[in-house]
Amino acid sequence: MARATVIGFTAVAMWALLALFTAGSGAVPPFLLSALAFSVAALIGLVMRVAAPSSAPAAPIPPVVWLIGIAGLFGYHFFYFTALRNAPAVEASLIAYLWPLLIVLGSALMPGERLGWHHIAGALLGLAGTALIITKGGGFTFESRYALGYAAAGACAFFWSGYSLLSRRFQAVPTSVVTWFCAATAILSALCHVLLEETVWPGSASEWLNVLGLGLMPVGAAFYAWDYGVKRGNIQVLGAASYAAPLLSTLILIGAGAAEPSTSIIAACLLITFGAVLAAKNMILKPSRKKAGEPA
């Protein structure tokens, strides 16, 4: 389980590159960028299938798995873009980032899972740290005129947490199925682009490389790693640790010279780190096994 949890966390680390690559992709509109990146993500899965073909006969995938996978990947991005179009980015991002907390809380409903106080406390500390990053230590206000954007951001949180939790119920379904989820998301994103956006292609080799980077990592390999992690790892620890994504993203932007360090970043770092450690305390502080013949 620990290995799968670590693999799942690599998805969080890759999602931290999302802002950097997105900023470097130029003026490409969101749905077109999503279509391009998910096309690359689907190609990753196809290459993996060719490089390491399975000797076992492919079992039929239940229709509900297709619904969960496509709704999770496309639904999250559709509502996220809708939220950013209809509400200030600070409030929309904070609402959307309720999904790690929802995963931790929702895990209590999963077979064989137990929700401890440290899971909840760790997730709440992570949420507090995320709020510091998103608001840059300042405040935020919710206004009724942005209700549509707020609702869309809330839908983001429910779609991604629901996808993650429900995927765990289908552990027998191989991670390779994510290939087709990515392909379907690319097609649906392209349709949304045609209907809702003006076409603006990347204007330089650098911008194309950033689009490729998106498809290879934060909008590509990350989804395969996340699928493996939530199916076989500690989903409560993964949920709480997911709050590291905005922190790591901010640190990467600071390192790239695109953001400035501040006291709120330091405070967020402490909150998120302590929250993740607290949520994972049962994995870190495993009770030592007693030797044979030793009294209980």
C-alpha cells in the first residue's frame, strides 16, 4: 500500500507543474489547450500498451466505469473553466480545492476504510494552507453575482472527489483504461472549443513544448499515477497530501522567477506539511511487530 501511495503522490507533484506549463503555453484558450494536452495523454497510454502488452485477455469494462472516468476527467475540467469564466479566480480556486477534503471525508463510506481524527485534521490544515496561498495572505469575499461560478467550482470539487472515490470501488479495472478516458476528454474538449471559443494556436516552438509538457505530465502521466494510487494506496493520506499541489506549484513559480516569496508562503508550507504528516501518521508510525513468543 505504501508504494501505491507514493506513486499516487507523484501525480500531486506533477500537478504542481500545471501553472508553469499553462503560463508558458501562451494565449491558447482553455478548451483547446485541454484537447491538445489530453490528446498527448491518450498517446502515452497507447505507447504503454504497445511497449508492454498484457498477456491476459482483456476483461470487459463495466459501463459505469466509463461513465465515472469520462465524467471525472472531462467534468472536472469543464466546470473548472466555467468557474474561472464566471467568478474571481481566488474564490473559484478555493472552492474547487475542497476536493482533497471531500476525498478524506468520503473515504469513510468506502469498504474497509476507517476515518480517524488525524485524517480530518490533516486535511483541514492543508485547506488552511491552500487558502493562504490562493489569497496571498489577504482576504476574500463571496458575492451573489458570482453564484454560477461558485456553483461550477463546487461541482469541480464533487466531480474529482467522486471520481477518485468511485475508482477505488473498481480496483480490478486496469489503469490502462485511463487511456480511453483521456481520449474521450480530448474529443469533448475539442467540441467545447468549437462551440465556445475562438481558435488561437501556440505561436512558437516554446509554447508548443509547454503544451507537450502539459500532456506528458500534469495532464498526462499524472492521471495514470493517480488512478493507481487511489485504487491501491491509502486514499485518506493521498487526499490530505494533495494540498501540497498548490504549494509546490507556487514554489516552482518562485524558482522560475514568476512569483515572489512571502511570509504567507512559509506559513502555508508549515500548515500543509504538518497536515500531510498528521494524516499519514499511521503509515509513518507503524507499530513494531512482536517477535514470536513475546507477550502481547
